Amino acid sequence: MKFTTLVSATALAVASTAFVGAAQARDQVQVAGSSTVLPYASIVAEAFGENTDFPTPVVESGGSSAGLKRFCEGVGENTIDVANASRKIREKEIKACADAGVKDIIEVRIGYDGIVFASQKDGPAFTAFEPVDVFNALGAKVLKDGQIVDNPYNKWAEFNADLPDVDIAAFIPGTKHGTREVFEEKVLAVGCEESGALKAMIDGGMSEDDAEDACIAVRRDGKSVDIDGDYTETLARIDTNPNGIGVFGLAFYENNTDKLKVATMNEIAPSTETIASGEYPVSRPLYFYVKKAHIGVIPGLKEYAQFFIADEIAGPSGPLANYGLVSDPELAAVQASVANEETMQ
Amino acid sequence: MTDATLPPETAQPAAKTPMQPKSLYAIDDLTRKRNAAEKRFQAYGITAIGIGLFFLVVLAYAIISQGIPAFSRTVVEVEFTLTQAQYEEAEGTLFKTRAYEEIFIGALTGQLQDSGIETPVEPEAIERIVGKPGGTIREFFRENEDRLGEPVQFDLAASSRVDGYMSGRITRESMTDSRFLMKSDLDLVDNLVEAQVIKTVFNWPFITGADAGVDNAAAAGIGASVVGSFFMMLVVLFLSLPIGVAASIYLEEFAPQNRFTDLIEVNISNLAAVPSIVFGILGLAVFIQFMHLPQSAPLVGGLVLTLMTLPTIIISTRASLKAVPPSIRDAALGVGASKMQATFHHVLPLAMPGILTGTIIGLAQALGETAPLLLIGMVGFVARGYPEGFIEGFTEPNSAMPAQIYTWAARSDLAFTEKAWGGIVVLLIFLLSMNILAIILRRRFERRW
């Protein structure tokens, strides 16, 4: 019967492909993780495929935590070789890795990423910006007239006359983003301390830990909006809100200078130079982590890691810097540690 | 009848309002009311269709008007000579494609300076205009080493910003100077357009090419992910159609009616309503972590989407089997056919058009699905090239059209947003051709009774 032959032929074909697929060895490097590192990794992966005889690596997105979780699933061809992260690996994650048999991890710092505040091109200019201002505008509890109160401010000019007299509307990265952590640490916590709110909270009877947590809490009355999507979503929000101010990565801002106007921080405009020199305060290192057990098993893995941090690629005149990565002044040390396959302790 | 009893009887109709004899053509209140209700209902219907059509037109207009620029590209047409010595030197470096770019930019700058173009020609400006031609140049000379030392005609993709200027996305007024493009570069571009060095041509590489790095928007194409989608649909079709049809024939024609089959039925209906991301989680756990199938492979994507499509196919197949009149089965059984013969020779052919419709709806749903693919690693920089062969098509990492569109929409260079819209146009064309195929098949299978 025609129908039955069709069914059996199909079943056979599918079964055989499944079998072949399972039996086939993987010959390309498999990378996953941070969506902040993804653009750089995709540039490197493309160049690696074009410039070597190895196949182009696969780079998946998904976020630092998701990437590291998959990285720590174990050793073997069906696990990823490299995890991209926009933050350092946590102790907890190292332990989870070790429990699953991933004991030797090579940490590679690829450079720094600047975090910038930007508003609509035609909107008001935020020039006299300092962490204190961001804290006053966005903190859940702020210091006003010597008292810790629920954030009472509606306009920027209410606490700093140099800022525009417009409604506060901020679009900040959601909690699932690695960028949020940097924003909390380098902007909110710093602003909290500088404004004296931290001291006032501790004096008011809070423990230090609680006060620090209270410092990085963001107001929830709609003036600050968490963006869980990508920077393109933040850009779309800024596009429709002339008074809005958004948090972006430096590379994203530099790619969209015709739509965005950058806010200075402590009167320093963000650029690869000011971030490299440390003048611009809000930046963070970017990493990727390599599974040492896969070196020599997956062809091209060590070569990929070395290619990524070569002077020609990650150096100040390479394509990564051209895209917006702040290159690491200590790149040579990183190169040496990758060449020697130095693992984390 | 007596007179005494008459008055009350005649009084009764007199008490009611006397029925006036009326023409059927005259419309009474009740009829008017019913007619008005019908008119109103028709008006609601027309409004609903109108709203639907309006949004369809708006959507189609948005997609087409924003997607069209993706189908044209700006090329720099130049003659370029690479000497054996330059070739060997470039091959000796680590970042070979960059070395070729530098040689090419130097050569083009010299060529333009000699050609008497009015605007000053700086190598930096040329670099911003030509984008990243290194890959194309290296690939060409690696394959054609005999062409070294002689002039070769190249059509190289201009950078995404120049492309944006040519397609009107970037204008002199809206742009600001950046290291990607300066206003002064545009004068040079205008001159090169006049000199026929820069041209706009149909963007074949967009349709046939693979994804590119985020700094190389001009080279990105959707071809590889179309192939990925195609292989996924093959898996879905060849798994879900036989399994789905077999399951529904058994449930509809053979299975006894009891608690157990009822439970199965309820579960199938519920499965159809499960969010697709759940199937992704299941796929990751079962197919990749337990069965050790390759990551990011269309085979796994197809398996996951098969699970998602099965309920749709089973439900529609059962509905179309039910729609075949029992008299057909009775007639077949009556002339001595077995139950299986009655089903396969008579019921199934009549139900075929309905089954095909259900299958196509299921496949179309699967084709547009992104969420489960997120979890099995098909989102990101994955569609890097074509598979090497038929079997590799199932097992080599690849992306799918909706996943590729999603990836592009999140990239910072706005040229990728344009690509995403173009990708949607390609996705719709793929979908339309699938539907047309279904209609043709349905016409061929259609039988009347």
C-alpha cells in the first residue's frame, strides 16, 4: 500500500538522520552567554571563520547567567565550550561547575564596556550629571532636608538646578541584565554614599547590609522603567519620549549617535579613551570562560580564544575597539595566560 | 347556538383590538424590528471585516515599505590587482582579511586620486565607505590563485552606512559625524556615484547569503536560515503528518470509547494550548541533554516543533474524518470491505483535503515560531553558512528565519532592522508558497460525494 510504504520510508529516513547526527563529532566551537558580549563574539567568530581553516564558531545569546549555567552542565560534546559573561563568574557558579566535572576553567578578560546615559537627540541636555543626581532621581528612598523619605522628586531640576526642568523618566536595564548590576554598583550605590543617604540610613538604625540594599532599590512609581529587552527597546522608548533618559552600552550609543545625545558623568563624556583612562567612572570588564577539558577535543578552541584577544582583534585599533569595546591595557598578560592555559584557582 | 350565549362570545373579539386586514407588502412593527436587527448585524459584520482589512493593509504596507530597502544593495565596482608578493604577505599575518582590506584601500585611494575626482580622497574615508571587503577578496584569490597579478573586476558591498545613505535611511541633515561615517564622506560618495563606481543593484547576497558579524551589516543574508527553516519543516512534516494521521485514524475509527481514550483526547486538546516555550524546555532536556543530539541543529528544532504541531494536526484530522458521512463507511462495509479497507480506501481519501489544511496550518505555525528555538540554541550568530550536504543540513548548527529576524532586530546598527523587515518579507513569501502548494494538493485530492 502506498501509504504504508511512505510511512516506513519516512520513519527510516528520520531514524537514520537522528543516528548519524548523534554519532557525528562536533567540529565547531560552541559559544553561549551574555548579550553584551555577543556582538563582539560574533565579529570575532566571523573573522575567525574567514581567517583560519576552522569552521566559524556558533555564538548563541541568552544572558551571562544562562550561559554560565549551560557552561557548568558538564564536559562533553553536547555542552558548550565557551561562556560569554558581562560579569565575573560567581563562587556559586564555580562550585556548580566543579560539581558537574568542569574543574579547569580559563578566565579571559577581553576588555571593558562603558555604560552611558543618553537621551533623545532633540531633547533637553543632561550635562551636569553625577551619580548623586541619578540616585536622587531614581532611588526608592532619598535624603531630603536631613530625612530619609520616599522619593518625592518629579523633575530633575528639583534637586539640581543645573539639570533640565523636565519630568523624570528613566529606562534602565531589567534585573536579568548584567548591566543592571554595574548600574547599581557604580551609579546608585556611589550616589547614595555621596548624597549622604547611606550614612543617614545607618544612623537611623539600619544595619550596613540593609542600608546598602536600600541604596540600590529603585523607585517603583513608574518614573523608572525596567527594560528587560535589548538596547533597541530602550532606544524605541527614548524615541517616543523626548524627556526620557536611557541606559545604553557605549557601543550601542556610538552606533546610534544620530538619534541619541549622551549625558556626561562628572563632566566627563564617555568614550573609549576616557573609559580606558578610568576618568569616566561607569564601566565594567567583559569576560569569556573556556573549558580547558575541551581544548584538544574540539578543534580550534584554543585558537579561537587566542584569536579573540590577539592585538590585531582586541587591541586598540582592532575591529572590536572600532565597534565600541574599550581595549584592555593589560592585554599582553591576558594573552600570556591563555597561551599557558592558566586556569582559575 | 342560543342568543343568550352569543353576546359574551362576540364581545371577546370586540374587546381585543380588531385585526385590520393588512397587505403582506406593508411592513408591520415586528418585521421592521427584525429587519433592522438583521441590517445592524450585517453592518457589524462589514465593520469587522473592514477593521480586519484595514489592519491587514497597514501591516502589509509597513512590512513592504520597510522591507524593500533590504532588497537593494550598494556596491563599489572596481578593478583591483593583487600581486603574488602582496598575497603571500597578507597570508602570513594573523588577521589576513584585514591585511587584504588595507591593500585594497590603498590601491583604491591611489586609483581615485589619479582619476581626477574633485573631492580630496583620504584612505580613512575610503575605509568608511567600502566597509569590510577583506573576506570576499581573500576567498576569491584563494580559489583563483592564477588570477594574481592581473586586474580583476570586483563588486564589493559598500558599508552599511553608505548603503543607508543611498536608500534614504541616512540623510545629510539627520546624520552626525562618527567613526562609522563623516558628512564629508558623502561628497565623495556623490562623486563616486556620478563616476559609476558606486552603484545600487539587486541584493542577491541578502537572499542567498548567511548571517554576518554585527559590524558587517552589508554582508548579512537570510539564505542560510531559510535552509535551516526548510530542513526543520522537513522534519516536522515527515514526523508529524504520519504520527498525527495514524493517531487520529486509530482514535476516530478503531479505538473503543472508554475512560482511557477520553483521557487521551482531553490531553491532546490541552497540549494544543501549551505555550511553545514549554516545548523548548522539553527539547533541551530530552533531545540535547538526555539523547545527546547536537546543539543548535535543525533536527532538534524540527523535533521540538513536531511536538508542538502534533495536536493541531490530530485535532483537524479527527474533525475531517468525522465529517465523512457514515453512509460511506456503511456502504464499504456492506460490500464486504474490512474496517481497515473501508478506512484507507474510502474514508481517508475523502478526508484528505481537511487533513492537508490542518497540516499546513500546523506547519505555518511551526515556521513562525521563535520561542522554543531560543532554548535549543538557534538564536544568536548561528546561521554562519550553508550545510555541506543533505544530512549535515539536519545536524549542523543553523538558525531559522524567525530566529534570524529576532536576532537582527536586536542589533545596534539600524541597517540590521532593515534586514529584519526584509527577512519578514522572505518569511511571508515562504509561507505563501507553502499555502499555494497546499491549495494545489487539496484541489487534486478533492472528491465529491
